[in-house]
Amino acid sequence: MNEQEFWQERYDEDKTGWDLGKISTPIKEYVDQLTDTSIRILIPGAGNAYEAEYLWNKGFKNVFILDIATTPLQNFKKRITDFPEEQLINQDFFKHKESYDLIIEQTFFCSFPPIKMNRTKYATKMASLLKENGKIAGVFFDFPLTDNIEKRPFGGSLKEYRTYFQPYFSLNVFERCHNSNADRMDKELFAILQKKKPAIKQANNPLHGVKLKDILEELILEEGWEKMANTCRINCFYSNPTLKSSLTFLRKHEWAREKVEKYYLRVRKKK
Ligand SMILES: C[S@@+](CC[C@H](N)C(=O)[O-])C[C@H]1O[C@@H](n2cnc3c(N)ncnc32)[C@H](O)[C@@H]1O
């Protein structure tokens, strides 16, 4: 069964234990202090999307809901009849291409198989979907990740989350959530992560003064690991790739570094 079928079945069989039936308090309090109702907001893995309903009723009209399963989107449509059809997106998050000011995270990160590749992909995808200075706001579970790959939701820790987000985001807030739902109390972190500016500036010689780390960070953000692996065919981009292991490999292997630099220049030229 693939991920789409898995989630569709959960909705169709009414096995939706994660569903709070209302906007979560941490997100409600975050939304309540927003003043600009014109911002573009994405809620990925939105499920029944109570956050979107709350935002919509408060006058935020550029809210987009994305889910891989159809049932929660249909449920939402029945509840909020004047919500624009084109703002209900039935798609795999990792294939989505758009640009937003704010992305709201509510029990989405914890829902997909917690292999390092997926978690890294999530962080880079989030960054690529955000405008400069755009933000992720939401909650992340704070309990140990076990080896049981059947047992959702999947946990994590601040230390682990830092490794995924720090290359692309300033961690403005990442702390114990004080207003979680009762059954999640002391198990959540509240986060506001702001997209960093790309470190690289154009110059006559585009590689002059550009660090390998900056090149990799930009490629990860713009292209993603999968595309990097397919284009460069270098082992360190294939299995459980990380910035650290790739840097170590590329610093040792000149031929591989040259390949990556050439690839980077092609990507820059296309922009
Ligand atoms: C644990 S549920 C959370 C739903 C909602 N955020 C909530 O808190 O009630 C995870 C949601 O993510 C959706 N989902 C899982 N993988 C996805 C993917 N790759 N792309 C888009 N949606 C996905 C599922 O269909 C499901 O609705």
C-alpha cells in the first residue's frame, strides 16, 4: 500500500486519532497575533484543516490546503462552502510547487516514514516553497523516535530538528509548547522558523569566494537531493544524504567536487 492509499484508508475507515476536531491552541494563538490578512498561507497535510477554517473566518483569503487524501478535502468543502476550489489541493506535498509567506505545521512532519532522507527533504521542500523571509509556524512532537516504522506519529527531538532546519532557517522560536492540547502536553515543541537569505551573491567569476558549503546548501534548496543524485551520480547524494557527509566526501574527492561545481553553475545560469 502506498502513502496515498494508506491515508485515504485511514479517513475512509474513520481511524483519525490525530484529529482534534478544532484548531490547536498553539496555532490559534499564533494566528491571533497576525495582522496582515493578505499573506499567502499553505497548510500541508492539512487533513480536516480546522486551522484553515479559522484563518478563513478571520479574513485570511489566501489560504491553501494541501493533502494527499481526498476525503478530508471533501469534508472541508462541505463545511466551508465559499472556499475557492483552486485553494484545495489534492497532491503529494513533495511534488507541490508554489510560493508562500507562511506555512503552518500541524501533525504533518510526524506522519510520514521518518527516514533521514524524508526529513531532510521536508526541510528543503519547506524552504523552497517559502518566499525570502517566509516562515514555518507550528508544532513538532518531542518524544524519542523508535525503530518501529509502523507506529505513527513519529517523534523527534530539538537536537534532531536543528540538523534539518538550521541550514535553511533561523530558528526564531523552538521551545517547549506551553499551550498544547491536554493529551499532547509536554510532548510538543512550538516553532517559528524563518527562511534565511541565500548566502551566495553573483560575481564576475561565479565561483570566486564561494564556499563549497554554500554551493551545496543552495543546490539542496533549489534542486533537492534526488535531483542532485540523478544529475551528478555521486554516492554521497544517494543514501541518507546529509550536508555534513557530502561536504566530507567532496572535500576529499576533487573529481566529485568539480562535477558539483559545474552542476551548480548550470543551475545558476538557468535562474
Ligand atoms: C496525522 S494527519 C494530520 C492531519 C491534520 N494536520 C491534523 O492535524 O488533523 C497527516 C496528514 O498528512 C497527509 N499526508 C501524508 N503524507 C502526505 C504527503 N506526502 N503529501 C500531502 N499530504 C500528506 C495525510 O493524508 C493526513 O491528512
